[in-house]
Amino acid sequence: MAQTKVYSLFTDFDINLFKAGKHYRLYEKFGSHLVTVDGIEGTYFAVWAPSAKRVSVIGDFNFWTEGEHELNVRWDSSGIWEGFIPFVGKGNLYKYKIESHNQGIKTEKADPYARRCEHPPKTASIVWDDNYKWKDADWMKTRKKHNALNAPYSVYEVHLGSWKRNVEEDRSLSYFELADELVNYVKEMNFTHVELMPVMEFPYDPSWGYQITGYFAPTSRYGYPEEFKYLVDKLHQNDIGIILDWVPSHFPEDAHGLGFFDGSNLYEHPDKRKGYHQDWKSLIFNYGRNEVKSFLISNAIFWLEQYHADGLRVDAVASMLFLDYSREDGEWEPNIFGGRENLEAIEFMKELNKEIYASFPDVQTIAEESTAFPGVSKPVFLGGLGFGMKWMMGWMHDTLEYFSKDPVYRKYHQNDITFSLAYAFSENFMLPLSHDEVVYGKNSILGRMPGDEWQRFANLRVLFGYMFTHPGTKLLFMGGEIGQYNEWDFQGSLNWNLLEFDPHRNFQNYYKALNTLYKNTPALFEKGFSHDGFQWINYGDHENSVISYIRKGENPEENVVVVCNLTPTIHKKYRIGLPVPGKIKEIFNSDDEAFGGSGVLNSRAITIKDKPWNGKDYSAEITLAPLAISVFKFN
């Protein structure tokens, strides 16, 4: 076997950018790349290991023998080891065997930049490239309008391994199969976007993908990298955007992963108080180290550029923002100003968002952030973190808490359902009912609803109706749209057999109709992040547990009136105040028999009377169906 040849893809400019933490396309240089040198085909390898004394590439091409193919360390103190190995090609397995200056410690690591990994529990990297020909040019040219903050944005959150299984073979669906079945389903249900729980390679199934070892490789569980591109392509060809969960907050300690990479704390912070996450038993990136910052930002850019992702949902932002996150007194050290904010992580997030929006102005970054940290979704130039949106965790908690109560007690908790509007426009909020809400004994969303079966489904209908008419974008975890009874099981499948029963099939039709209403009603999305898009009619009728409001768009004639009756009591001749004369016509009612409701509708246009009410100059009398939401349009 030919020995390693001196070769490099790095320029001096690359190295300067890398050292400064400003190289945002490191995947073009690091990792394994198929090249031809002096007429000989082979593979160029490059890895960052500044504490290494010796680095060998071991693989199936040299019988995993250490020392057979040693890489050369660069002369510029960058800590980069590199070299060209002739005749190593696509599909060859490899790892890096690293001997450290630190007490001669030896580590055997997968390539942090590998484009493909072995199927877990195997852990080797695979030399790979693909020449996938994208067919989504139309989507890429016009996606700005689909991802805009004034566009409808209804997201279906999916765990690929358990959405649906091949029953005969007892396995998850492949990327190819998902490109058919999942895409068709999402399109039929009228969602605008899919969000995938992490698809980057991970070793441990129960982590659901949130403990990543292969940051640049789609998991091999469902197929090849180009097959994942095919799935993305199919979504785009059907006008469906794709958001990827992305985890820059922590990584696992697995022996082949990033931890203690070259016998030193290379990617993780060396101080345990900043470098170890007690809740998840994982390591925390060193955001103050330039090369680590470049690695992470390059990784985000990689998925947007190479895989045409339309957005990144950034996981566990709160854990990055605060030094005392999930720590007791004495377990953390204040920053230089004596505060609890992680200043290095904050700067990293600002830099991340600036680079993403500079390179891809037509995508969104979405922060999963649960605290009152200010300006998460404000631009960096205005002092914010620069995210496009932020999950509205307070709304989620208060809403689920409210709907779990028996309707007879709801009049004492009216504030739980109205409080979110006090801060709804402080950020660009996404309303999430995510996977976290249907695991670990929390019950399914349907399972939390009180009453008999009819009331549980009626409660669920009004909950989702309230969600879709509340300001902000929407996210629902898979299974919620069919009224899944059981908690989510990552090893199983959604209970698709439920659709054999009328209540679940009707509810699925209801959610499809909600998505349609949302997409076809500009007042529900055009001003979703602005005070101008919302006006209370009455939030104080706690005795009847009724709330009413107006949603406004760019065209006042398109405004809609929303009334939620949160008890099973039917109210006839219920008066609501309105700002203008004319008529209103009911365009949507969750109590429609087609959705499994009782059919108490406002079937005719209703004349608005010249009678002041609720502080408005005019009013109208409507019928409120039991446990239902009604949407009216001015006529």
C-alpha cells in the first residue's frame, strides 16, 4: 500500500480564517475528499488535533493498522494534520488514531467532518461524495415568500424512525420511502413545513438524535446521504419547506466522538462548570475557542448549503445562554461582569445568525428557548441574538395546563388562557406542541383532555383552533393531528390504525381544515408578530369561560372575528362587540358534524347592530356551540 503523500487543500488565508474563528466553510477543507494527485486517484484527509504527537489514518484499506498511513502536521501552528493516501476511494472505512502529547494518551476517533458514517452501533467514518442533481430550483428561487415572517407557517414535527414503520419487515421507512409516503401525507394535510428531529448521525437511539457524533453526516439508519437529499428535494418539489433540528449545545462522551478528541479538551470547555452538562451527561462546546466556533458555524452553513434546508431549529438555547443552567450555587462561576450570562455563547449565537442570514436571507433560524432572555428574535444590529423566531414555551405550558382542567373550574383560570397576549409581541413567537409534551409520563395531548370521549375531542378541537388563531407560527408533533391516545414511542410507530374509527378520522379532517383555514386567511398570518394584527373583543368573561378577539391583516376587509367557548354550555344570542357595521358570516366552526361535533352552527349571515358592547360601537348576537371555536368574516 502506498504511503501518505504531502498534499493540502488549505491556503494561508484558510488557516488565518480558521485561527480567527471566521472560516464558515470548513467542510470544504477538513474531512476526507476524493482527489487526484500526480495522476493517481485517492483521498485527502485533514483533521484538527493540536495536542497530537502522531496521527494515523486507520481503515479497511490498511487492516486498521496504526502507523501505516501517518498524516503530516502543518508548519503553521494550526494544529491541522493532513495528507493524501493513494488508492483510497469512495466507500472505504476509516478512523483517526491519535497519539497525544498529553501523557501519550491514544484515542481512536471518527472523522468530525465525515459525510457518511457506518450504521450504529458500528462507528467508523466512510469516504464519500455524491453528485446528486437537485430538481428544486423553482422552490429555491421562490422560497423567500414561503419562509417570510408574514407568510403562513404550519410545521409538522417528525421523528423519522417512528412516524411509520414497514410492518412486514419490522423496520423504519427509508429516506426513499419517506420521500413518497411522508411527503404525500404532509401535502394532503396542508402543512407548510416539516421539522425533522436531528438527522445528523448519532450512536444511541433513545437520545432521539440529540446526542450527535457525526455532525456532517445524515444518519445511515434510513439510507445514503444522497437519498436524504432526495427526500428534501421531494418536499421542495411539493412546496413544503424543511427545518432541521440542530444541536450546538452539547455532545456525547462516546469514545469515537468529539470528546477528549486529541487527548485534550479540544471541542469541550476544559472547566467542568462550563464543559459538562449534568442533566444530559454530555459535554458542552467551548464557545470561546475560535476553531470550535468555526466548526459549529460551518456545520450550520453545511446543512443549509449542501442539503438545501430552509431553516434550523436550534436546540436547548437556554442551556447555552446561562452559566447557572441546571446548576446549584457553587457549581458555576459568574462572568467577568458578575452575571450569569454565558458571554461567549451569546457572541457565538450572534455570529451564527449574522452569517446564516447574510448567506441565506430566505431561511429561518428558530430558537428553542424557555426563559425571559430579551431579544432572542431581534436582529443583532438591534442588540438581539438574531434568531428569526423563538418557541413560545410559556404559551404551551399555560395552555396545556388550562385545557387539562375540568370546564367547570375554568372560570377561575381565565388568566391562564389570556396571559400570553400580554407578551405575545415581545418576540417572533412560534407556538409549539412538540415531542417533549408527549413523553416521560406527560400523556398524549388528547389524553390530558377532561371528560368523556366526545368532550375530549371537542376540547382538542378548540385547543388547536385557539392555537391557529393566536398570533405566531404553529408547530405540532406527529400524532397530534390524529388524536393519538398513547404517549410517543420512539421504537414504535404512530397508531395509524386509529383512523379506522370515526372520532380520529374526523379529527384528522379537522386538523387538515385548520391548516387550510390558516393558509387561506391572511388575517391569521400577515401580522402574526405585530400588535397591529390582534385586538381583544372580550377577555374578561370568565363566568362563561368565553374569549373573543379580532385578527387583522393588511386588508381590513379580510379581518376575522374569533370566539372560543371553553365549556360545554351552548350560548344562544351571545353578544360580542364589533368595531364596524354590516354583517358577519361564520366561515369555520369546530363543532361542525364533519369534524365530530354536534352541529351547532351559525348558518346564516348575522346583522351587526348599532348597539355598543365590549367597548365597541357595534355588536352582534351569535350562537356559541359547546366547547367550540367559531371564526367569522365581515361580510
